[in-house]
Amino acid sequence: MRARVLNYLPAALLCAIIFANVNLGYYLRKALVERFGDAVFNAIYVVLAAAALFDIVVIFQSREKRALRIILLACLIATLLRSLVTIKYGVDKVHYFEYGLLGALAFAAFTKDFRLPAALFLSVLFLSFAGLVDESIQYFTPVRVAEISDVLLDVKAGVFGLFFVLLFRPPPFFQMTFSKGEARIVTAGLFLAVAGTFLFLEQVHGYGYRIQEPGSYALYSGFRAGELSLVDLQLKQGAAVGPSIRMDYDNEARRHLFQRDFYLKNRFYFNPGDSGRYYIEYGKSFRENAILEKYYGFYLDSASARWDRATQALVDRAQWPDTAWNSRVKETVITRFSRMTVRCVFAGLMLLSAIVAIMAFRGRRR
């Protein structure tokens, strides 16, 4: 029992560090960007090169399926590089480091107790739970926001990490078999993962409607345009609103405010390796501010977050292309469907996973 606990201890400790570092990590990354520029996050490529070199050394020490594993490793590195170079914001590369390492540690631990298929499934389920908890903590952190898209990014990064571990496992490890006990654990974990994601969407992330603004930009909100304006007006007049409505309003306003300041205070580099040429997203910051002033004026006043004259003048003097733009706040696939549609889909998934889990556990009694 003690040895088993020690197997999972590294992954558990890394999870604790990630969760505890939610607030501090924001300021640390901000300080790094201000000191070294956005290119500081390219250090992930050094980590990737070290992991690839380690895999190659281990693979060449074994003659079994060497060519196949080298080909798979090359494909994995190419796919990961493609994902990294297409990331628009360098800070998102931190997800690949944190959760790539977490995926590797979790998979290495699960393989000591489970066969390959179960270890893979349980590692992915573990990553999804970790991502949901991480984003839920960010929901309650003033300088952070919770996004379902970041949960998906965390799982994706973790899968890359676990495949790096998979490729240097001994060849006999490649056995695609499932025991009945493992099937029960995986189906139960799948049900919990679906239910946890549904609760995250219901209580933290929320759903939404697309609101097209006059001009070339749009936003997503848990309210229709008229409903959002009415809530803001009621709050300005001191009228009472429901606690869930107020929570959704404050959450959206905080996220728009975060994006407004993010675009205004960060440098965006034309080339990842060129720390000398950068630009500021004045246009996007201006539009986020317009959204805040139109729909979240009460929050701006209560947070004393309206732009002063100097900032407003700075943005007004800046020039930017008038292209079509959608606010990133709640801009996920979830907001493209109605709340009822998403609920029905998750209800079906939970019912299906529950049936499979019940069948697996009934087989145990027999």
C-alpha cells in the first residue's frame, strides 16, 4: 500500500503545485514577459528537445520495434511542434509544460497498477479532472478566468506527455487487453468525468448567446442583449437581482475586464524569436472596453475600472484594422448551442456512461 501511494505522489504533488500556483503564476508569467518578452515561453522547445533526446536514447537501448517507435516519436514531435507554433499567445505554452509533465507522471503511475488501455483512459480522465479543478480555482481568483477551452488544452498537453512515456516503455508493454476490474474502474471514472464537466459548465463556465454589435464585432453572454442591459440597469438603480444572475453578470464582467487589460498591457511579437518587434492590441482592448461600458457599466463603476482620460486618449490615438472580431469571453463551442441542447447532450452522455458502468458492476456480482 505504501509503495502504491509513493507511485502516485509525484503526480499529486505537481497537481498541488499547479493549483496553489494559480494566483502567483499569473504574476510570475507577467514579470517574465515584462523582463524577457513573450519569447521567454519558447523555453518549452528546450524541454521538448530534452524529452525527445531521452526517448531516442532509451529506444536505441532496445532493439524491439525500434524503427516503429522512432517513426511514432517523429510523428509525435511533429504534431506537438505544429500545435506549439500555431499558439497565438505565448503564455498558453505554459499549459504544455505543466500538463505535459503531469500527463507523463500520471501515466507512469497508472502503468504500475493497470494495463495499457486502462492506464491510458485513467490518465486522460485524471487530466480532465485536474483541468476542471484548475479552472474552477481560477474562477474564484480575481486576476484569472475559467475557460472550458483551457481544460481541453490541458488534456491535450497531458496526452502529449503520456505518449512520450509510452514510447520508451518496454515492447511487451504494448498489450491491448482489458481486465474486468479495470473496465469497471474506467467506466466509473468516465461517468464522473462527464458529470464533472457538466457541473463545471453549469456552475462555473456557463452557457451563452451570441450578441452581434453594430459594426464588425460580437460577444458571447449567458444573457440575451436585452436581458444583459436590463440586469445592468437594475444593478445601477439598486434593485435586487437573483444571486445566480448576479454571479453570472459579475463573472462575465470580470472576464471582459481581464481581456481588456490583457490586450492593453501585453506585448504581442510579430515573430516568436524576435523580441524587438511587437505591437499592442489597442483595437481589441477598445472593443472590450466598449462592451464593458455598454453592458457592464455597474461593474466598471463598482470596481473603479473605467479608463482615465490618459488611457482613453492613448487608445483613441492608436490605429488598428477594422476587421471582424469576436470577444474571447465564452467564445467556445459550448456557446454556439442553446443551454437546453447542451444539457440534453450531457444528460445522454451521463445516462450512457451510467448504463455501461452499471453493466460492468453487475457482471462483477455474477
